[in-house]
Amino acid sequence: MSRPNGISWGDSAIDLVLPKPKAPTVLLVDQDRMEFQGSLLRMVANELSEYRPVHWIDGGMAFDPSPLLTLLRIRGCDNHKALSKFHICRGFTAHQTASIIQRLANEANSKDSPNRMREGRIIVISEIPRMFMDTQLKKPEGRSLLKSTLQRCRDISKDSKSLVILTSSRNSSPPLSKEMRNILRQFSDDTLRVSEIRLKKYNRGLVRKRLHLSSVNRKMIWAQLPLGQTSLLEYRHIQASRLDCLFEPAATSSSFQPKGDSMEVAARTASGV
């Protein structure tokens, strides 16, 4: 089954500036908190509206799927049919999260993998390092378990020919350690860094962020639209229809009698004058 390499970022402004992520790839979204969540939901909605399966593993126990209903309605698809393609699960502990990802890796590597693996293009694992920072785990154990889980993510991407998106928040509580951030980058093919702009001139209007895609070392200033709103860029490929005139229009016969005079004659005739 052939698949297009480029997958939309879920935002037309980003698609114009940054190369679209490709499959199979492991992409790390390294954000301050959860600034890129809206675009991820749009990416998912794009896939579901075309009835492609999407997997989402919630590693931070903070995922709310309800905004997808609005995004799917905007796209004019059958909500029930689209959402039946959405496979979501949540890991409540580090070992449970690792087990879920291992099971997904086994499905992707199966000779007769299920349709939800063969036909899907996107797998999102949100806030993946959070569970492995659990204070009940010793730090060496947490790091070791995270590394083996990230390797499974790479296997899933390769075997299912999918884009695996890992998200990580730097400034959540407790803050993500530098060592954990380095481990995430080590097992990722590319990193999209989302950071806050602190300049005063950007304090009004839409909140703006700086995006930096590591693979091409390209940056852009990004103003995220609220969920449910669209940009004129969404319609940039739609061109107005053009009518070609194949025949000359018939000549309009002119009257030698001025229009005012003809109206006066008609009025006198109607009144019997």
C-alpha cells in the first residue's frame, strides 16, 4: 500500500514554511507546556476525516479528545465512522505505558498485522517521559525503561511505516531534566522545538511562538489559531472558476428614440391621451 510521504502539520502556515513530517519517522515535539496540542489535534482530525486509523497513547494522563468533535464536524465527515478509527489508551504507570507500547510494537511487527496498523499513518505518544520520572522508580531504572520504550517506538515507526510523534513538556511540574531531554532526542529522527516569544511587541493579539525544526535548522514565528477557527490559507489551493467566451454575444439593437421620449409615449397611450 503506497502512502504519501508528507503529512500536514495540521496548520497551513506551518506547512508553507517547514517541510512536512515524513513516515516512517520518529518526531519529537519539545514544547514549553502543551502549546502544540491544537495542531496535533488538527493532524489527527485530518487523518480521521479520511477514515485512516490513528493511535494515541496518553502518557501524561491529560488528554481530552472532545475538541476532535468540532474539528471533524468542520471537515464534514461522519463523526461516528471517523471516531471508530481512533484508538486511544492511557498508561497509569511507567511499566503499564511500556507494556502498551510493547504490545503495539508486536502488532506492527506481526506478519499479519491488523488493519489499524497497516492503514494508519500517525501514532501519537503524548508526554512520554512523565511516567518514567515517577518517584517510585529509581532514576537508573526509569532511564533504562524509557530507553527501551523509545527503542520500541522506533521499531513501531519502521515496521508500520508510520509517523510516530512523541511530545514532551519542558516546564511541567516537576520540570523535565536535561538528561531525560537528551535521551528523547537520541531516539528521535527529528525535533520540533516550540518556545515562547517574550518580546513586548508580540504581547497583544494572538499568542505567538517560535518553532525550530532541527533537521533543516529552520525557524518560524507561529501564531496559533484557536480550535474551531480556520485561516484563509486553508483555501489557497481553491481557484475561482474561469468562463471562456466561445461566441460573441449577440449585438443589442439600439433605438433611435431616446429612452425618456419612449417612456412618455407609453404613458400617454396608457392614459388614453
